[in-house]
Amino acid sequence: MINIIIIEDSEDDYKYLADAIHRYAEQSGEVFSVKHYVSALLFLNEYKADADIIFMDIELPDINGVLAGQDLWDGSRSGMDTLAGLENDSAIVSACRLATKHIIYSVINSHAMNIGDAQIIPAMPWWEVAILSGMIAFIVLTVASAAMLTVSVIKSRKK
């Protein structure tokens, strides 16, 4: 049996999708169990990680479907521990790190960070200023040493 959950606030859209699932069940011989929620918050509070397929509307009255899907994935509303037992799996950890990097990169480099009058102001930490200052001082000393060496060589050739 395949457990399907449909989160849809429009009764007509729910019936259309449920009818399509039932028609497919008749044609394929598969057995489906379809459960309907009109609220994403109700679904997240009751969900026990028992669905094989979840259809969720994007525009829901209580919480956006994308945010509800995010809450479902990270387990923050449903009480699930999505990655239980996998915290020592290096492939899962690497995939989560890469996904986090991509998410953070896309948020930082999009207009999501510039909400209202907010602006990102680059700030250089003190230690970076110290390193840069030291590099500049060594460059100046190197150029001065090269100039002094050149002058010394020229004077020694004249004698």
C-alpha cells in the first residue's frame, strides 16, 4: 500500500487530484491510501513520517507550502528526527554541508538579504587589516632594499 497525503485548501483541487490518483490505482492495480489536510500546520503537527508521497499546495491560508515543506524536511514542526542514525555517515554529512553552502550562497547573493532598507556592509576584521598592513610594509622594505642594492652596484662599478 502506498500512503499519499494531500495538503490542499481548495476542495475542488483536492477532488481533482484524488480522482486522478484513484483512476491511476484502477489502471495500475496499486493500492493507495489517500489522506487529506486543509491546513499545513495541522498536517505538520499530526505527521508521523508515514507517507510515501506528499502533495502540498504552495498557497495555503496558514503557512506557505514551501515553508511547510522546509519544516517537514528539517523536522522542526513534526517532531521527526530526519537524519537519526545517519550523523556519522560521511556521504550524508558531506551532502548536507554542500546543500547548506548552496542555500546560504543563493540567499546571500539574492535580494532576500536586502529586505526593506537593509544593506550588507562589508567589514574587514582587525586581523585581516594587520596581515594586509604587514604585507604592505614588507613590499615597501623589499622595494627599498632592491633600490639600495641597485644604487650600491652602480656606485661600485663607477669606482
